[in-house]
Amino acid sequence: MADKDPLADIRKRIDEIDTSIQSLVSERAQCAAKVAEIKQQLGESGHFYRPEREAQVLKAVKERNKGPLSDKAIAGIFREIMAACLALEKPLKVAFLGPEGTYTHSASIKHFGSHFEGEPVDNIEEVFRLVEADGANFGVVPVENSTEGVINHTLDLLMRSSLSISGEVELRIRHNLISSETELARIECVYSHQQSFAQCRLWLDKYLPNAQRIATNSNAEAVQMAREHKHSAAIAGIQAAELYDVPVLKSNIEDEPDNTTRFVVIGKHQSPPSGNDRTSLLVFAHNRPGSLYGLLEPLAKRNISMSNIESRPSRKGVWEYVFFIDVDGHRDDENISQAISDIEKASAMVTVLGSYPKAAL
């Protein structure tokens, strides 16, 4: 008599678990559809995405997690489940710097899951314009890189726009040299976005010192160019390489191993408190001694943590500046609200760009 397959019982149990999971996911989707129906009866329209609710769900998921899957892995599974259920209610339209395969596209997927209607556009200005014109529910734009610092163009657009920040995404950036060539010696030019060139400067100087560097609007466009031209390569993420079917010649060529870009989600939605929030402020300062101290002192005396401060010319007068300030907490928190009130007294103008859940894993 043949020995019993030692895997048979485990595989049978896995099949049983899969059946239960599928049944529960279907039940969850039915509940989500019911939520949409009730909201419509109450007169709600537009989209039903609530960033604070999703942040609370993902926080609870990670707190319950006892392994063996990592917090990141289990959160990713639940994010996709929530995205699929939300798409049943009403699919979100999300604008991002295109074409598909850019890092901004990857950040959009990380934040919203893969079940949204993507609206890839040619530049960051168009992301803002599309959301402002209701051509998309939300937009995703880069705002800061751990290697190269803030994206000044994004800050300038936030300064002029009426949109709010309703979320943020942190994406570990892994640059790859993508090419149909099989040897570095055959590469005569490299296509990439200027930011990626800056983040891979040392590697390029060492391994491709004589290759021409040609700037493109996006990394995905760079891969398309490399596919069309011999003796060329592109710097981009693995998603772009797979999407446009061009091999990766060298992986992880970024100069800094922890290279990370922070993206913000922009829209017309104001997020209620989630319990773990960040607030972004736009502060026009008076051109006089001690003005910066007057802006920061209300935060310090209330022990409010400031995670970022950047200055930009206000464009309203010579040597007048506007400050972008990120603090921990929500605008509805009493200490944040009081601090904003005090900052208003010490400044020319304060605008709350948004209070939103901090980036998840």
C-alpha cells in the first residue's frame, strides 16, 4: 500500500480556509454595497472614499497581526480588499504623473489599491487642474525626497491651489538601469527624469561616465524611449520595466540605500481625525525681526512636534517668504487648533493645507 501523501491534509485544509476567506470577502463586499446604498439615500454623492476610516481599519489590522505575515504584507492584502469593495460602490478617479509605470503611479496604487480609474497626465500642473475641474476625485503628486529634498514645483502649486491635502504616501525608491542592451559598454545615452538622474549621480559617474544623459518628463517615458532607441538605457522602477517589456540590466543603482519619496494626495475632501494624523500649514510671515520665532513658539509651548519646515518666496514682495510647516496632530485637536490661532496673530496669513492620516507602511 502506497504511503499517504504527507501534504494531502495540509492542502485540504488550505482549500477549506480559501473557501471561508472567499465567502467572508463576498460578505464584506455586500456590506460595502449596503453602506453605499444608505449613503445615497441620505443624499451623499460623489465618491465614498474616506481616508480616515481606511487608516483606522489598517491600524487595527496591524495591531491584530500576530504573523507570520509582516504588518506590511497583511496591510497590503486588506488595502486591496477595501479597494475592491469601494470600486463596487463607485470607482475612484485618481490623477497622477503618467504614463503608467511611473513612481507616482506606484504611489497611487500603494495608497488606493489597484481598483481605481487611473488618469495619467503629462505634468504636475495637470494633476492639480484635473482635480480642481472634477475630472478626478484625487490626485497624487511628489512633494519631498529623502536624497534631494522638497519638490519646489509642488510647493508652489499648493500655494496657489484651493485643494486640500487628504493623505500621504511614502514610497521606497529603487532605481534600475533598464535596457535591451546586455553590456554597459554598449550604452551611449541614458533617459530619465531629472530627479532620478540626481539620485543616481554617483553610480552614473562611476559606471557610465561617457553616456549622454537625456531628461524626460517621467521615468516611464524614459523606458519607452530606451525601448525605441539602440545603445540606450533608462532609469526607472521595476513596474515600468515589466509594463513596457524592457529588461533590467542593473538593479538598485540609487546612491542612497534608503532613498524614499513622500507623495501627497490632493482633493476637495477634508479628512476627519483618524487618531494618527499630520497637519500641513501654509504661513505667510511678516518681513520683520523675530517673525519666524513668532510662528514656531506656539508649537513649542504646546509640545507639538514639527516634522518639516520649508520656505519659498511669497511672490507678493521682495524678500517676503511663505513657510510650509508639517506638524503631528489634526486641526481639530485642541492643542493644534489653539496653536494655529496663535500663529495667525503672529503672521500675515495662515492656510491649513490639510489634516490627514500619516503614511501607512
